[in-house]
Amino acid sequence: MTVFQSGLALEVRNLIAGYQDQVVLEGVSWQVPRGSLAAIIGPNGGGKSTLLKTAVGLLKPFSYDTLTLLGQSPKLGRKRTAYLPQREEVDWDFPITVLEVVLQGRLVRKGWRGRLCREDYAASRRALELFGLAGLEASQIGALSGGQRQRVFLARAVVQEADLILLDEPAAGLDAQTQHELADLFVDLCRQGKTIIAATHDLDCLTECFDQVLALNRRVLAAGEPSQVLTEAILEELFARHFPKVGAGGEVMVHES
């Protein structure tokens, strides 16, 4: 019998998952405490996206011992979980406005049969203002910059009242300044009690603001604080020949093994 732990935002034990008959995750176990900022790092094809998609129910796992969101079954915990996919999985040409994207968060909260009311619109506009997007509510989502798009989806998560936010490569394609602004938003959300889990290649931001890191390549190579995981030995094993190394000043350098 599985015992749910309310102090954990995500718990997986011995998770085996993948696509059709192809195994991508092999016996993955990981725990993320509530209110933390956690990152998943690893090579392309190593299972970062698979882990996030399985956690929110977009992929059905092959088997597991435990899989919980916010101390509940995935089906129940999903209602208080927001998922932001990779940008290439989003149809940026779809004719939907910024405000309509954020309002989707209210519909998730209400249930898809719920009806939007005046307070839903007011809450969505407040969230847009909070993330510096006031005045853009009528813009088509694809017309925004990469950083603005990420802020829109974070606003949607806020109005959904999500306690757990999962992001797949949120910093991809963003310049350094925008990446750091995004990291600051993550820190602010965690201070408000949210839990952030991001699959990312941006190791610079990891050394600055993430509480814990999961090194994943089909299986768990390491998990813990950045200083414990971002070591030369672990990164070399994780990324093979081209591996990043964290310097004394926190900078990340790419080395050849």
C-alpha cells in the first residue's frame, strides 16, 4: 500500500516509462520537497521530458512503485499542477490572445465544464500585470518575445492556483538577461510557496538559484544540492565527451573528456 507524504511535491519510486515499447526511464526514483526549486539535467534523449510528461499523466508509465503529485495520486494532484511544454510543442500561430491563454488556467481550476465569470477575467488581468504584461492582453500569443511567452504561461499557472509548476526547457532560446529574469521569477514563486521543477540545459542558473538538481540519463546518476551534483565526475558521466564544468566563480565551461 502506498503511503502519500504531504511534504513532497513530487515522489517517484522505481519508475519505468517510455514510448510504445521503447523504455526511456529505467527505475527512476526522486523526491522533491514542497516549496523548492528543482532542476532536471541530462543529455537529449535522456528522459527529462519523459519524466515530466509521465508525472502529469501525458504518458502512461510502464510500471512504478510510487508516483504522487502533491501527496496525491497523479489524477488528483494534476488539478493543482501546471505543466509548460517545450516551445516547439506549442502552436504559436494559433489565433489565441494572451488573455485567453491565461484564462485557460481558470478553466483548469474550475473544470472544463465551468464557466468564466467577471472575477476570472479580473484575476487573469492581475496576473498579467504581476508579470509585467499589462497592455498585451489582446496580443496574439505568437507575437510576443520568448521571455514574454514564458511569463504568460507562468501567469496562467498562477491563476490556476497551481502549487506545483513543471517546465520543460523554459530558458531555451532566451538571451542571458532574459534567462536570469526568468530565474528571478522562479525564486519569487517559490517564496510564495510554489514548487518549481524545470528540465533545463542552463547550468549557470542552476548554480545561482536552484535548491536541488537531478542528473538523469535514462537512470538517476545523482540527485542533491547543486554543489553535490554539478561535479566534474558526474557531468562527464552525464554528458560523455562534451561536458560542462562549474568553475570556482560559478561559471560553466565546456570541456572535452
